[in-house]
Amino acid sequence: MAPQKSNAAGRTGVQGPDPVSASVTLPEEPKVVKTIDKQPVGVALVGAGMIARTHVAALSAAQDEIALKAIVSRRPENAHYLAEFYDGTPPAFTSDLAAVAANPDIPVAIVATPPSMRRDIIEQLATAGTHILLEKPVGRNPQEALEVVEICEGAGVTLGVLFQHRMRAPSKAAAALVKDGALGKLGLVEINVPLWRDQSYYNELGRGTYARDGGGVMITNAIHSIDLALSLTGPVTSVQAMTATTALHDMEAEDFAVAGLQFACGAVGSFVASTAMYPHRTEVIRLHFEKASLKLDKDALEISWRDGSTDIEARDDAPRKINPLLGGKHEWHQAVIEDFIAAVRHGRPPMVTGREALVSQDLIAAIETSSRTGSPVELAGL
């Protein structure tokens, strides 16, 4: 059977102007985009859920350059616990997003709400000229994600996506090594995301549903490893996949996914992700080049050369127990936030732009489509 085509991120065409009205040129309404002209830079955090404590700790550690001005929550009284993670002037706790968006002293907002709640929040912030750093994913599906990207582009504001795994020391070491080109041609890629989540994780209202999250393990958990891998390998062009919900979880979306991948660079690869693999382990990416193989996880980059020697780079020797619900060190979030502030200040792209993040979402959608149809799916337009 011929491969299915996937081009979810395509644009909708518009018709040309009416010949009569074309002679009348109306001035375009100027965009009002906030600038960073003060230090510390005022930032708002929108969303007070599980990951909010990591954001607050990161902002607290960056107080020389960044000030947390407000935390926006539907129920502000339930967000007050976050104050203990911020060692600075306490932020305002509010449900008034419009006031925060209109505040000229808050040029940047971090949006960390569930995916189902983001589109209107982003539109309100972007329309007011506020730059947005967004927790993954950009949207629940590629269409919604593209709409979010185009809202921000139309408003002239910067949209960044918080893929903090790129800021790990082993990830940066791997990126430098791959960019150098000394490893030769890439031949094989392994992306393994062996996670465990107890049923209580999915008992939270809406978690693991398409309506709130847009899916299961891939879009909520494995998207970090997908983004990191694609930043090193380049895009995927074809997918053959299967997804499933195991008997270990009661949930709507998938808790298991496996796929064969073909890459634009000519390499082939595998992707396996699950939240049903006990005990919880760390994600691992292996890249097999002509001259060496790389093993990349959160703690170290291991380089196995073809002559039998092995190098360990960027090792993190700090012992710590793996807690699957805390999202890792706040230093990784801090590095992304600081990069985003610098990007807005200097008018350059952030580490991961909203449009770049669409590539990961398109791959997830292609895996879902291949599983549903039983056929390979080609990713178009990359």
C-alpha cells in the first residue's frame, strides 16, 4: 500500500482582493509589541500546576535578571504554595489575565497550563504584545499548534517552547560533537523512553485524554526526547508505527508507542516510548555514526569509538533519586528562560521557536496515523 501523506502544518490559501476594492489601500494597524528595557525583566507565570514549582524555582535562581511579577491561576488561592519556592519579592497571585497582558512592566509570560487551555490565553497575551515562552506541546495536534504559531507571528511577538532537555550538559556536548562532523555519516538512531506512571497519574481530570492533552505518552512525555533527537539527526521522512493502551493503565490515549523511522539524512531508526515500563528509567538516545556511537542520557554522553576506546563527557556525578513527577533540575528550565529573555532583548530566535517545535508534533501525528491505518506515513513539507 502506498505511504499516506501527512502535511498537517500546511497553510490555508486566501483569495485575492476584489478588483473594485483593490484600489483602496487601508493602513495596517500598527502592532504594539513590548520591549525589554528594564532589568530585572518582569515575567508572569500562567498556570499553577505540577510543573509550576520548577518554573518558580528557576525564576528565583535568576533574580539578577528576571523578576517574577505575577502568577496567574483560575483559583489564585490554590497557587499561594508556590511562594515558598521563590526567594524574592513575592509575586501577585491573580486570575486577571487581561490585567497581566496589559501591564507594560511584564513583557514576557511563561504559559504552563494544560494544552486544552492555551489557545485563548496565548491569543490574549500576544495581542497585547507579550512575548510567550510555552511549555510543550504547542498544541494538542499539529493544526492547533500551527494556529498558535501563526497567532504569535501575526502579532509580532516571540514564541519559544520549553524543551529543557536541550540544556543538559550531555545534550550540549552531543550537539557540538555532531555539528563538528568528525563522527562521519549517521546510520542508525535509537530513541528509548522507558517510563513508569502509576494509575494515580492518569486519574487527574483529563490527563491522558485527547481533549485536554492531545494524547498520551508521546505528546506529554516522550516529546522531549523526540525534540532532542531531531535536533541532532534532522527530520524524519517516513514512519511505520503501532500505538496501544496497555492493561496497566485505564486511560483514553496511548501509554505505549513503537515506530520504525527513516530520516532525511539517510539513516534509519527506532522509537519506543511507554509509561508502563516499571521501574521508571531515564530516557536514552543512541546515535550510531561511521566512526563512533553516542549514548546520550541526562547524566552523561558516552562515546564508543570504533577502535574500542570509550570517552565519557559532560558527566553529572551528583547523585539523585529519579522522581518522574518533578521534571528534573530547575537549572535546565532556568537556562531556557534566560535564553528566551536574551532572545527577546536582542531580537534573535530563542533556542526552540514555535515553528521549529511543529516538527516534533508532526512526527507524533504521523506515528498516530500509521498506527491507525496500519500503513507507512510520509512526512511532507520538511
